[in-house]
Amino acid sequence: MSTVSTPIAGHGGGQVRRNTRLSNGLLGVIFFLCSEVAIFGSLIFAYLYLRHAQPHWPPPGVEKPALALGAANAVILLSSSVWCHFAEQAIARGQQARMLFWLALTIIFGSTFVGIQAFEYHRLNTAINKDIFGATFFTLTGLHGAHVSLGVLAWLTIFILGLRGRWTKEHHFPLNGVSLYWHFVDGVWVILFTIFYIF
Amino acid sequence: MAAVLEPEQIIVGHEVHHAPANQTFLQKYLLSTDHKQVGINYMTTALIFFVVGGILAELMRVNLATPGSKFIDPTTYNEFYTMHGTTMVFLFAVPFMVGGFTNFVMPLMIGAPDVAFPRLNMLSYVLFPPGGLLLMSSFLYGAPQAGWTSYPPVSLQGPVGQSLWSLAIIVLGISSTLSAINFLVTIVNMRTRGMTLTRLPLFVWSVLATSAMVLVATPALAGGVGVLFLARTFDVPFFNVSKGGQVVLWQHMFWFYSHPAVYIMILPGFGLISEIIAVFSRRPIFGYTAIAFSSAAIALISMLVWAHHMFTSGIQPALQLYFMLATMIIAVPTGIKIFSWLGTMYQGNLRLTTPMLFALGFICTFVIGGVTGIMLASVPVDYHEHATYFLVAHLHYVLFGGSVFTIFAGLYYWWPKITGRMMNERLGKWHFWLMFISANATFFPMHALGLLGMSRRIATYAPEYAGTNLFISIASFVLAASFLIFIYNAITSLRSGPKAPPNPWGARTLDWSTESPPAPHGNFYTQPYVTTHPYDFTAPAPYFGKPQPEVELTPLDERELRRKGFRRVT
């Protein structure tokens, strides 16, 4: 071992030391998603707890949302996950145009999901403060819808920056981060769809 | 020199530099992204709220000094105990442990230049004072009266302050969750050369476990408190039985966070006590692996015992049995720690400095609190003692005798590193003994009150409890006075205390391997590296800071320092 201590030189341009093969940012997104699991988890627990206490579900006078439209919407959201994965693959190979194409599809499909959700909200014959079905349904799907909307905004930002040539083969971490977030949001929808629409 | 293959890339990052000139006070201090300044900000703000919470407690104790006192009306009394609990938990203990000590010490201990996301760290702090002010503003609009536990239906019916309470909790929850993400990434990814997980100081292990708990438990609280806010503001019937809601649901959602919260408030304290006991016994910590694993075990099991706060809420007996057993089991890892600390001290070269005294006092009071905790874990006992002063005694033994004592231990221990000055040892010892005796005098008699049937959260009581209550109130004023000794010591130390050397206690962890205080940005002048475990007192103390000139102590200096209570550290 050298007896001379090396001063920590350079500023910013150097590479950052890390103990794992994941970057700080990616680890940050992963831990953030753990916290998101916790908040959705607590509200899902609340829904199951309240539903278990009810003899009839949905409560008398309340209609569950239509399964067909809900299923179609679920397919739309889940496929947007596939498109964003293709976008990630494209930029990993340096294919800017393809990345932009798949990003655009992701944004369109994501926004469509939100639009159809809004339409479904309008059609439902209950409200968030009317009965326990409305309370749990609108709270949970509302929180989820807010997450989807923020995700769409994030994708829009990524898309616009992509149009300006910001992403390269070497540097496109924010895409990976938002992509992880988007997959998580889709995963939550699978659960919500199952517990609200199917069962 | 032989070529060395490095699996990771070497840091060629932060050079130590000084902040740019012409920074306003706001930019340089409150908006600093330097983890050390963020830590100081947290500690200062949290101490201010400690005083607020303490004043609320003293006002309650004045009211409780005599039965039938008209000092405070019952409604205001309800507001006081609600705000006292909320302030102490959310505005003092959690921020001090998670935002204060962790921020300042943890990156230094792992040899990192800062946390993983310094600007996010700054945001975490920036959310803290507004959250606190939001909570305090509830006094202007009718403060909440449902206790810090905020059970519906009382919390559904309360004044506007209850909604402000909800919003404040959410803001503070976001702040601490962001901190947890920051710390987890820092510890996982930014340890310096040679700092394997088995060489991690035990404080860092405890921070790892605490951050995991904060990450998973706090958002669950946000869900519950958010729903409470919706219930109050928009009549969303989660807790409204007439529309299909369930009152006990709140208790599940609340305690799922608030039980881990008590471990969040104590686990970093356990970690720093490990550091202090090792250094002031001058021996490696006994059972390092056991303590590290027990921190992880506590973090995990603490998420699985929440309903021991709900034994009297009508939950099924089978569930009560499970939670009773799980709660008794969680005492085991803590017991392992206690015995490990005792084993560390055995045949050690003990130096009874102020931090060490607080550590020893902590062990005494926390064990008492732990024993009453086991008693309360037993369902039949809890049926009698829930919501009595027995519970108040238990929680104050573990929170005051636990968290507060460890906070003072850590403050005295790290004061030289944080401020670059030494505290006065004699004043420190006065502070300790007065606080230790008065804390026991305040909280121990509460056990008897509870066993004799005095309920908690009441503004007055039956005359048979009068003598004990008067004694407790007087003891509590002595307790408050002992805190003033600390304040005086702190202020005089900052103004004219002796300058602190890099390593006044002779520790071996990396936080003591820089100058006091460490360089403003970047901490270390050379890349720290670690070759042994952090409590190896046979090895020389590491130093990676700015080269220090040799200081020759004249005999006059030595005598002066001895008179003030300092001794040479070999």
C-alpha cells in the first residue's frame, strides 16, 4: 500500500464510487417505490377490512363499475408498460427516433387510461362520501389515477427533453427511473382491478 | 507498487472546498445541502420543539398538582396532552434521531462526503419547520383534543385544529420518508474503501434498520391520516359507522405506523449508546454481530406487533394472543443488546464522562421501561392498566429514559465534533444527576397511580391520588430545571468553550477521523479507508482530515484542563 495519501482531487467530472452495481438514482427510485407499496398497501388493507365487515357487497343501491370497460382500460394501461419498455430498449441501443415513437405511444395510452377512468367516474351512481363503496373505490382509484397522471406528466417531460436530444445511449437514467415507476403503477392497477372489478 | 484490481471505481469526486462567498444566512444555513448543516438545523429546530412540548407538560403538571384545580379548563387540558404527545413524537424525537444525529454522523461514519441526494436532504429539512408551524397553528383555530392517537369518533368531531394536525403529520411524514430513502441509498452505495458491512459501526446498523422502518411505516400513516382528513373535510365515511365505516380501522392504520415509530425513536439511540459504551469502556463491543442482527430483528418484528395497543378495542381473542406473543418476543433482541453492553463494560477501562453517564442512566431507565412493557404485553394485565398512569409511566420511561437520555448522551458525545468546542464536564455531570434523579422521581410514582386506578388524559382526579400527584409535579419542575443546566452549558461552550481536538474521546470510528468540525463540504481531505473493525483500540486512531499542527500543552494548560474535568486520552 502506498504510504502517500492521495488527495481527493477533481470536482464533478470524476466518476462516483459506489458499492453496488446500481446507481444511487436507481436505488433511490427502488426505495421510493417501497414507500409507495406501503401507502397503497395501507389503503388496500382498509378497503378489505371495510368490505369484510359488510354483509353485502356492493352495498344495496350501488352498482359496481362495468367489467368490460374496466378490463379494456386495464389492457390499455398494461400495454403502455410494454411500450415504455420498448422505449427503454431503443435508447439503450442509441435509437433516438424509435425511443420517441414508443414514448409517444406510452403517453397516448396512459392519457387514454386517465380519460376512460374519468368517464367511468362520471357514470358511476355513487360518490366518495355517499357510501362505503364510493369511499373506498374513489379513494383508492383516485390515488392511483393521480399517480398515473403524474406519470404521464413525467413521460411528457422525458419526451420533450428527448426531442431536444437530451438522451443518449450512455445517459438516459431518468427514463429507467420513470419506467420503474410506471411498471409499479401498472402493478398496482392489476391489484385494484382484481379487488374492485373482478371480486 | 503492485497493481491492484479495484472492483469499484475510485472516487474522484468532491474536493474539499469552501462555500462561495456572499451567501445569505438563508442560503448558508437553512438552505444548506451539506449534511452536517442539515443535521444541525434539524437538531436545533427539534430542541426548540422539545421546549414547547416540555412547557405543555409542565402546564399540565401544574394543573395536576392538586385535585380539582381550576388552572386549566378540561378542554384546554385535552388540547395540551394532544399537542404534547404530537410535538414530542413528530417534532422532537423522530426529527432529532432521524434528521439530526443520522444526518450529521452517518455519512462521516461511513467515510462518505455527503448523503446520496444532498438537495433532497435540504428539502426534507425545509419541510420540517412549516410542518411544525402548521401543527402549532392549530392552537389558533381550536387545537385537536383526541390525544396524539387521534381516535375517531372524537377526532372526526374535533375543531379545525384536528384537520391542521392531519396536514402537518402528512407534511412531516413526507419529510422523514424522503430522509429514509436518502439514508438507505447512502449506506448501501457510498461506504468508503474497506468499509464492508461487517465493519459498519453499530450506529450505522441502527440507522439502516430505522430507515427501513421509516420507509415502510410512515406512508401507511399518511394513508390513514389522509383518510382522516378526507373524512373530516368531505365526509368520506371510512370511520363513520352509520355509512359502513369502522372505527377500529383507524386504530389499525394509526398503530401500524406508530408502533414502529417508537422503535424509530429509540433504535438510533441504541446505536449511539453502543458507540459510547465501547469508547468509554475502551473495549470492542461485545456481541457486535448479535447487536447488528438484533437491530434488523427489531425493525422487522416491530412491524408485526402494532395491535398490542388495541387489546381493549374489541379485537378477536385469537389476534390478541398472537400480538401478545409477538410483543413479548420483540423484547428479546433488545435484551440481547442490554447484555451485550454490560458485557462490553465488564473489565473495561471505564471513563465516567457525561456521555457515558447518560448511557448508563439510559440502561437503568430503559430496562425499567422495558420490564413494564412486558407486563403490559400480557393481555390480562393490559385490560387493567391500559389508559391508566401505569401506561403513562411505561411510555415515559422508554421515551424519556430511553430516547431523551440517548439524545443527551449523543449530544454530549458528538458536541466537540459538531461545534468544535468542548462542553463543561462538571456542568454536564450536574445535568445528568439532576435529570436522572428527577426523571425517576417524576415517572416512577406514576406506576403506583396507575395500579391504583388513576386514568390517563384527565384534567383532575380523585383526592386519594393527591399526594403522589403533587410529588410528581414538583419533581417535574426539577426535571425542567435540569434541562436549563444543559442550555447554559451549551451556550457558554459555544461562546467560550475550549477548542475541541479531532478526537477528544479516543474513538476509532471515522466520524472522529476529521477535524472538529469537519470540513464544510466533503468532510475528508483524503479518501478514508478502513482495515479493521470500528472498535479496535489496539490500532492507532485513523485520521483523514486536514493536517493538524502539533499542539504542545504547557503544564499550566494541563492543570487548567484537569481542573475543568478533562483527562488525557492515551
